[in-house]
Amino acid sequence: MPEKKCGCCEKTTERSEAERRKLINRLSRIEGQIRGIKGMVERNAYCPDILTQCAAASAALNAFNRDLIGNHIRGCVVRDIKDGDDGVIDELVDTLQKLMK
């Protein structure tokens, strides 16, 4: 029986082990920040303190997104354009519009 894939998993990106590890480490730190925020809410921490931590987590996620989109443009987008797939430009524009909401 063939493996079923969701619509978001049709394409993949080959990453070096170093790049994959860097991304996973950043996400692990962000995950830790989110757990910390959850703990603050559970302990009834002062609202501005929670909001400060939320801003830090948001900035960390934005930094992750900047790195990932830069890697995507330098790698996947350049490769696809060289291969004659100009549709990757529309996909990039759609992705950037989602990130800017």
C-alpha cells in the first residue's frame, strides 16, 4: 500500500547535518521559552513579565523564520529557477505574505 502524504509534505528540502542541527537547536530553545511562559501563567506571574517573555519568544521565532527563508531562497528557490521552475517565485511570494500577516 503506497504511503499517504498530506498536502504540506509533497516537497522536501535536503539540509546538511549542521544546518538541520542548528534549526533544531533554535526550535528547542524556543520550545523551552514557551514552556517557561506556560509555567509563568500557571504560577500567576505578573502580566507584564509574561508579556516580556512572549515578546522574546516571538523575536526568537522571527529570527528562526529569517534564517529559514534565507536558506530557502539561497538553496531551493535558486535551484528551481535554474531548473526552469518559475512557479517557485509565486510560492515564495505566497510564503512571504503569510509570514507578514
